[in-house]
Amino acid sequence: MGVIALNYLNLPPRLRYQPTVTYLSGIIPGPNQPNMFTISNILGPLVNELLEFNQGIMIRTPKYPQGRKVIVKLAALIGDVVATHKVAGFMSHSENRFCTWCDITINQNKELKSDGFFSKQLSIQEFCFSDSNKKTLISQIYEVVVPKGVTRIRKRLGESHCGRLKASEFNALFNIYIPLAVLDVLFSDPQDFNLDLERFMINLCALVQCTSIATSKALNKDDSLKFSQTYEVYQATSFELFENVKLNPNHHYAMHLPDHLDWWGPPMGVSEFAGECLVGILQNIKNNHLNVAMEETLVKKFSQKQRLEVQKPDTTTKRGGKSKKIHELRNETYGRLLEYLRSTHPHLRDFRDLPHPQNALVLPNYATDLKSAEWRGGMKISSTHPNNIIYFQDVNSRSYGEVSRIIDLDCNNLHIGPIIIVKVLKNLQERIKQFKPVEVFIKALDISS
């Protein structure tokens, strides 16, 4: 059973894939995967509706009683390679012309492999994947110390009892744990360093850089070129180190990733994770498992769930998969916060100054408590040890501070936050002494020297 859903890409990323704003277009019946012709018939009604909205229709709203023209465009197909190829009408990756970006054939893709250098002595394959070195690598992985917020690797890694790793665990394993742990495995004795080990380190570093760029949430214009150059280094060193390397279509698809980065930005924005979450929601819906009525039951129950979620009072906000309580701010805290925010938003109004003009920017007296927040460069700050001591800039001075609270605010259509409340530490030694804390509201941190 498959799912066809539409999402509104003009919404903020944190709201874009929420179930309440997801249009469940249809359910693809099982138990087998549909072929290209079946997919075309299933998508027929949806395509006809999109063609009608493609020219635009007039919709009346309270703000536009005379009507406003609304146009709907199909921007992107988000899914795995098999699903997107079927929906778009392209061939599968096992066909001769498998690529949707160029005209390369499977035979031409296999010919890209060169006869590069390969050591005739102890092969790098035999060295790296021996049982003793594998045990050493796993033991060193558990010795890696990471800050709070980084995914931890589960115990008994490499054993059948460990099970399959999640996507976040794979990402942390290749980006953090293996690059740090492999050094102790390869360079236990400096006299054993040779050309193969040097090329292996170049190969591993190139793979880590490519993985870091592909999974990054923020990119600049030079990252696509950097990925292309680094991936070429990874391919060249792979051919030199490992004999009988099999080139799969996925290796070729990765060469087109720089084009995707230029078009769509970070791949996380168009990842398939939201679709997997939607499938999980539908799988948890109770049904009678009758093939005739199952699809209709799932659509009805999902629509009921959407209506209930919209009508439910907005007492919590969900971000990062966790629910946070919304609480009322004290008058003293609210006054100081309003005074601080008016330095950057002079038109911000006190919620008690009634009546408010239309479309006024009013600071609410409710805030959301966050356990942690990400700042510049992906740095994570929390209100608990050990990530609660910061060096920050407030107005014209810089000070050390202890984070006592992190709050988040939504002011009409303007999102303000996260805002960090700190206790100023005039001297780090004073943390163990009795002192009167001073609250300072800051909205941006500057940790540069």
C-alpha cells in the first residue's frame, strides 16, 4: 500500500509537513507495487484537478470579498528513486538509460571504472575488514566523547542483536564517530604508515565531507562545487584501493547532486522523511483489514484526525518531534522582554494597550519553554549542564553567563526567537558562591573573539 500526498511548500519548514496541512490525495492499493501504467491511472483524477488550478481560479475570502486568483503548481516529486521514476514516467535504474538527468547508459557507467593502482602486498580490504580491526574500531567508537544533542551510538554495534541503525545514527556514525575512531586503528604504529593508508585516509575524508554536505541543513553557493570536487576524489581513490568495485546507479546519481543543491538547496528540505512519518500515521489507524474497504477507511479516519487536530486548543507547540508547554509570562518578565524587543521592532505593542489597530504587531504574554536551541554553525545551547555556560554579547559588553531559560515566541505572523535568558557571571569562580542573578535578554549570540 502506498500514499499520494501534497504539501504546501510556501509554508515555513516547521509547518510544511504537518498532518493538519497535508492533502491526502489517495491510497495506492496493495499488496504488490504498481507498475508505470497503474500509477498513471491512479494519478489521473489528481492530474486533471491540477490542470484546472494551473490556469488559476477565483476564490472569495473575508479579506478579498471580490475574489482572489489562486494558482497551484506541482513543484517537485519527493520520494525514493523507484517511486519518483514511476510517477514521472522514467525508466527504472535497471534499464539501459536509467538516469533522469543525462543520457548515459548502464554500459557507459560501468566503463567509468579505471584500472588504478592496487597494492599487491597486504590489500587494504583485508586490513580494514579483519575481525581484530573491526573489534578495535567498535571499541574506539564507544570511547568517542560527544556533546549533548549528538546522536549516541547504541551498544553491541555490529552484532545481529543491535538491529538496523536509524538514519540519524548512520549520519552520526559517518560524520563523527568513524573519522575520530579510525585514527587509532590505522595509525597505532607510525612506522606502518604507507601509501595505501594515506590513500585510504583521503578516501575516508572525502566520503565524510560529501556526507556532511549532503546532510547539511544550510548551504552556500560554493558547497555544490566543493561536493563535486570531493566526490571525484572519493571515486578516484576507491578505484585505486578496492579491486572489483561495482558501480551502481546510485554512484552516478550522486554526481548529479550538485545540480540538485543549486536547484532546491539543502536535501533535507525535500527529503522523504515526512512521507515516512505519514505512512506511519496511516499504519497506526485501526481498520478491519478488508482489502475492499481498507483504503476508504484510512482516508476517512485520517480526515477525521485532521479536523480534530485543527479544533484542538493550541496549548502546545511541536518542534523537533517533542511537545513543549506554553505558559504565561510574569508582568515583570514581560515588561523587560517588551523593552528589549522594541529596540529591533519599534512598532511592537503591549497586549494590554487595547484596542489594537488592524494588523498590529502585538507581543503575546505567552511563551514556549525550550530545553535547547541551535545557534550559529549548528552549535547547541541548553538550560542544563554541560551546554549552559556561554560567552555572549549584550549591547556593547561581552560577558560569561549561565543559561537559565530558553523561550520561544510567535507574534502574529512574525516568529521571534529563540530568546535566551542568562544569569551574568562576572567571574566563573563566582558560580560556586552566593550571588544575586541578573537576567539579560539576548536574541543573538556572538562567540567570536
